Amino acid sequence: HRLSATRTKGATHPTVTSTPPTSRASVYPHVCACAKAEPPSSLRMRNICVRIALAKESAVLWAAIKEQLQGVEGAMDGGQRVWAPHPDEGYQLGLIVDVSTDTLTVDPLQGGKSVVASYDEVFPAADEGAPDVDDNCSLMYLNEATLLHNLRMRYTKGQIYTYVANILLAVNPNKEVGGLYTSEVIRRYNGRSLGTLPPHVFAIEEIRIQAARTDIGLISPSYADKAYREMKSMRCSQSIIVSGESGAGKTESTKFILRYLTESYGARAGIIEQRIVEANPLLESFGNAKTMRNNNSSRFGKFSEIHYNAKHEVVGGHVSHYLLEKSRICSQSAEERNYHVFYRMLAGASPDMRQALGLQDGASFTYLNPASLHDPNLQDEEEFSHLTHSMDCIGLSPSEKADLFRVVAAVLHLGNVSFEENTKDKKGGSVVSVGSMTSLEGVAGLLGLEKAELQRSLTSRVMTTTKGGNLGTIINVPLKPDQACNARDALAKALYTRLFSHIVKRVNQCFPFQSSAHYIGVLDIAGFEYFQVNSFEQFCINYCNEKLQQFFNSRILREEQDLYKKESLGVTEVMFMDNQDCIDLIEHKKSGVVDLLDEECKLPKGSPQHFTDIVHSRHKDHFRLCLPRKSKLPFHRNLRDDEGLMIRHFAGAVCYMTAEFLDKNNDALHASLEQMVAVSKDDFIKQLFPDATATSGSASSPSSSPSSRTKKLALVSVGSKFRTQLNSLMEKLKTTGSSFIRCLKPNLTMVPGQFVGGQILSQLQCAGMISVLELMQGGYPSRAQFSDLYKMYQPNLPARLSGLDPRTFCRALFRATGMRDGDFKFGISRVFFRPGKFAEFDQIMKSDPDSLREMVAKVQSWLVCTRWRKVIFGAISVLKLARKIQLRAESAVRVQKYVRMFLAVRKNRPRFQSMARLKQLKGRIPILAELVSHLKKDKTQLVERVNSLQSSIDKNMATLKLDTKSLVDTIHARVSAVTNHHK
């Protein structure tokens, strides 16, 4: 009806081009418009499409309509299920009930309000009862909705691990899973190919070990046992990157990976293997804490390396740490706790230890949050036993253990030192309150300091005059109570930070090595963080995650697609968001946020407000930076422009409050505090501050100037230091084969068995898994060089096979294993494998002699069978050719017969026609003679003329029989003329 009305009015229809539509709505917009009035049946839908295609007179539109027609018909008839977006669960099952120009209306199968969504937000769903799969690339439909549904089904069955090609997805169960990480499971996964056993973090190791022996990419197959085998065969170091939000299970995954590598391949290392594993409880106690999202959150990043010699045996290890969260030492949020070691020491310390360290109840210490002292989910006393056992295992002596706990206790007591105004000082200074003198004495005794010197250093600051007549005069500037508290907190942070660095250094000393051939590194670093109040720590953590996400995009997406183009595989390009502009905003020289922060810290009167204004003015039109007032959260919109920075990260926008950026960026102590530490009577304290001791030594020399002895607070930039460490880490990762484990947090409340789809979907999108899934639809995650494969088998090849070129040998090798054409594809220099073919690929890549000989035997058998099939095919082809030759000869004779007949008929047709006409004319002569015989007048003359005509006909018929062409033509003309005249 609409169509006829439009034609009647003479409306002009738009021209349809052959450009591919950008969305499903543009494929059949007119269908949607016509179908909007009422839900049509399948037949009505088809008729509408036919009429529209005819009206548009466009084959392109009709082809696009037919492509989508089946799915629309099935959905309208209730046969095709779809996934529609849901605010909490991510996606929900439903049926399409209405189609409009740009949207679809879906009724949920479980009831509820209908959902109206755009075409790009609705995805097809598999049939009811479809099973879950180990590898999401095996799903019937590859999209984010089916990926989320597969994770949900497996999680409800207690299966927390799933693959996306070679990337492992691990959903945190938030509980102990019995029988999942036992020694028996380790032995089961040892040496097994990815895909032959259910997904597991141990299989990750197995992949990573094997990737070393081939140029395995995309994601070069990754994971624990494979990491070792890849390193062994490719002679290349490997790295496993464990990422995810806080509480997703990164720390536990890292521990299981290290345990697998050491238990499976480090048995010969003896005590070194044990120390590598036992170092984790020590580092966790001093570097992990309870947060609102995680009971055992790593508040520092670490890159744990296990080093191997040329014989692929464990020879040692090394741990690098990044950015310990110092602000947690002095204050925590309401539901969070300080570092584990404080609570474990208070819960598990012996009476003698308590008396020596002056330990009391946890509620008496200011640095400990009283609301979270006793957590039923954390067994502090039991964990203290594990901590001391870990110290014994890595070789710490009793005196070393006492030193560590002594500094921890000193930090606790230092937090109880309070200050009040000095009423006797006209300059407005401060003194230590009477009630905290006991704590001050305890700190001085534990650190080997003089009580008076400690009090003076906390309540005053040494400065040197730079102007006036008394140039270079040293003066003591009294500090106000709040300034003295800041100095106290700075000393506590410095003590604990130096102590943690010392512990990491001591851990590295417990498994030393002179040299190594390769290593396998496991990176565990804090995931992307966003809270209501975000400060400098969250800024650095998210900056690190931006770099890691860029590395993931580069290694998995960009480099992979560039390789596909180079090898001419014809894989469809996948678009992804490049976050280089966000990284440049943070780390660019001179104009980046880090350098601008350093410049502000160097100013005599630098302020957070001025720093924030400078950042906004330098990057006024930057897409990634905006004002806090543009935030969606009311709390952030109430901030002034000079109080915060809102940066659009790859995982979402985060508003940072810059009030403490300057203080947290400077890692230096005041000169008075440095000098106080330098004169400590305790050798361990001096060991923690070697730079302060060196400065004190130089300052005590007679030749040193006053300004060198008491210079103003120098800048030791935390941001610049972290940037340098991070860039060094990135360079290290780029030189290794990389694998990725994406840890997912099922809910925010850490409740076992609860799967919140919307939160999981957000994490998958932020981790780049949706882009990987799109690439996997046409990608080849595993590959190997032709030459590498050939060199591996060449020593075991018999003489008759050694002459094969590498490409032909590889084709024979794959055919011998029964792989089909769709399982692999040959590039220019490599062979590529489709997802899910790791078991076959691993069988090919095993480099032990028995496996090589077995594969060579299969190749020989396949070549013999292939050659025999070629002989049979050749014989059959010869027989077919003989039959074809005979058939062609018979066909040629038949063709010649018909051609000759045709030519003869065409040549003699005039004779036949003339002879027929003459016979017809001769048959009429008797009739003419009878008529003449009845005439009375001129009878004789007419009889003669009849006889003459009879003679002429006989003569012409005789001439026609002679086949003289000229005479035949003449006779034919005469006969035609006579016949016409007679008629």
C-alpha cells in the first residue's frame, strides 16, 4: 500500500549503490519500514521484500535483503533465538517481535519487559541445549554474547578456565576448588598438548614451553607447560602476562604457574626450586593487603623470572618489583586493611617477641584500621606460621628475621607518635605529646636512634640560608603539628618501602645464578583501578595498564594482522582502538603529565592547583583529557577544575584528585631525617638507607660546603622512576615470546557461585577479548616456518626424502597426520593453523627422536600411498583418454555425415524444387490435351503447342538430371516464370 501510494505521487526513489552496508539496519531499512505496521508472516515478509526490490530496481538491495531474510523469517516465526542486551546480566535470550528502521524489539524468553535495541546490539543465539565448549572459537556464533554465555555455563559447572584461541580466561571462583591444583593434576598436564585436556592454567605453561620451538604467534600459544617446551625448542625466553581487575585472581594464578614450572621442570634444582615457591608467602605478607574488592590484593607489581641453563634445568630466579603503594602504610579506607604483615605479626608473635618489640593489641596502633582488625576470612595467626616457615625456607637467619620484624614494629610505634603545639615557642613550632613519649622511645630503641635526636628531626627541619649576609648559615625551622605529622608519615613510608626493597633483594639472593640460557617470566601487576577517590597510586597503576594493553594490542592484533598481510593469507582486517594518544598524554617528554608533575615539584611554591591548571591548559583540546565537571558521577562533578583530572583510559574514564600528587611523587626525605638515619647505631637501618649514609659521610668531611651538608629537599620523582621501570619492562617483554592470562572477577562482593554477566562483559571488553574474537573468526593463531620444520626432521630423513623442498615436505607432513585443507593454510614462508588445531600442531612439533621417527614413517607411508593413488589415477586417466579419443572419432564421423548431408541438400535444393514443379506441370499436360481435343477452332495449332510443351518439359527434366549448374539455374528461372504465369 505504501509502495503504490509512493508511485502514484511520483516520488523519486533514492539510488542504491554497491557500497557494503555499515550496519544491519542499512541492509534492509525499507523492509523494516514496511514491516513496522504489523508483525508479518514469513510469506508476507517475502512478498514485501520482492516488491521493494522491484520498486528499487536494484539487484544489490535484493541480494542484501535475501542475505538477512532467513534470520528475520525464523525470528518472526519463533524459530530463531537472539541475544538482547541486559543492564545487569550483559545479555538475555529472546525472540524478535517487531522490526523497525534502526531497532529491533525483542521479548525475553524468561518474561519481563520487551527490549528495544539497535541491530548492532542483537546477536544470534545457538539452539537450545547446545553444550559449552573449552575453546570459545568452537562456538557456532562468535560474538560477545555467546562468549559470555559459554563462560556462564562453564562457571555454573565449576569449570573456571576457558580458551579464546590461545588466550586463557580464568574466572575467580572465590573459594578453594578441591583437586584442581594437586600434584596428580600437574603430572596429567605435563607434556600434554593444548586441547587434549580441559582448559587449565597448567596447560598455559605447557603452551608457553612449546612455543619456543616454533614461530608460534598470535598469541603465540601460551601457558605453563607449553611455555617451557617453547623455550626449550625455540631457544627463546618466554613471558606470561597475568592481568585483570583487583580481586580477579591474578596472584593465585601466578603462584600456581610458578609451582607448576618448579615442580615439573625444577626437580633437579633441589633447594632452589623450593625457595622459588616459598618466596611467595614472604612477598605477599609484606606487599599484599585486603581491599574492598580483594582479600589478598597485590599492592605492588612483580615480574618473577625462572632461569634455565642450556640443558633446560632450573638454575635460579629473579624478582623485579614495581610501585609499592606507600599511602596504605599510614591510612586505609573504612573496609580495607594495612599490609598483611602487621596483623600476622600481632596475631602470631610469641610472648618474648611481643615484649621485645613492645607489641600490644592491634586497636592501640594508629596505622591500623580498627574496623578491620579481625577479619573472619583471613587467618592471621596461621599465616604468620607460613610466613616464618617461608623465611626459613629461603635461608633467612634468626637475626635477619628479627631485623625485619623490628622495622615493622617500629613503623607501628611511629604511627602512635602524635604532636601538639609548642606554647613556649614563639615561632609556632610543635613538640611530641606527653602521651606518645613511650611510643617515641620505642621507635628510637628499635631503630638505634637517640630519643632526643628523633624528636628534634620530627619537629624541625634543617635548612641553609641562600640570601643575605649570612649566606650558607644552617638554621633549624620548627614544624607545625600537621607538618610534623607529615614528616612522621614520610619516615614511616620510607622505612617500610626500603624494608620491602631489601626483602626483594634478599629473596633474589636466596636463588642466585651465575649465568642462564633463557628464562620464563610471569608478570603479576595491579589491574585497572577506579574508585570514588582516585589518587596518584591509581594514576600510576592505570598508566601501567595502558602500556600493557598497548602491548597486548600490538602483539595480538596489530602484529598478527601485519603478518597475515605479509604472508598473503587474505584475512579480513579487524579494527581496534589504539591507545597511544593516552600514553603520550601521560609520558610524553616535557608536555606529559609525569614531566609536568616533576616540574611542579621543583618549583619553590608548587601547588596541586597550579599543576592541574597547567595540565588542562597544555592539553586543552585533547580527546583523552577533560574536566571533572563532565564526569557522570555527582561526587566528581562537584570538584573544581583545578582539583582533578579526568582521563579517558582504554577501560573507561577515571577522575583523579590531584591534591596529593605532589607529595606522593616525591620520594625524598628531609635532610634532617636523612642525617638522623645516617647516625643510627643499628647496622641494618644503615643498610636500608645507603644513600643517606653516603651523604652523611661526605657532609662530615671538612671540605664539604654547608649547602651540600644541609641542602633543601631534593626531588626523587616516583613518577619518572616508575616510567623508566615500566619502559624497561616493556622492552623485556618485547624480546620474549608472550602469553596472556585474562583473570575475570565474577562479582564485586566476592561471593562464590555468583556470576554477574554485566561486570564480566565489561571486563572482557576492556581486556580486548572482543577484538580477539573477531580476529579469530578468520585468523590462524599458530604457525611455523617451513625451514624450521624441515631442519627439525632433516637428521631423521632417509635419503629418498632428503631431496624434498621444505614446502613439499611440510605438505606431506600435514597430510600424514590427517589434517584437512581447512585446518591449515600455506603462506609465503610459513604454514598457519586454524584455532582448535593445537593438538595436531603439537604432535608435529614434538622434537624427541621417537616422535620424529614416527612422523617420518607416516610421511613415507603417505608419500607411497599418494604415489600409488597417482599411478591408479594415471591409468584411469589413460583409459578415459582412449575412450575420449574413440568417442571423438565417432563423433567426428557423425558430424561429417550431417555436415555433408546439409551441404548436399543446400547444393541440390534448386534441382529438387525445379524437378518437383516440372513433374507437377507435366501432370497437368493430359488435362490440357483433353481440353484442346474438344476445341473446333485452331485445334491443330493448339495440339502442336501442347506437344511442344510436353517435349520442353521432358527436355528440362533431362537437363536437371545432368546437374549442370548454369542450365539448372536457367531452367529454375523459366519454371518459376511459367508456374507463376500459369497460376
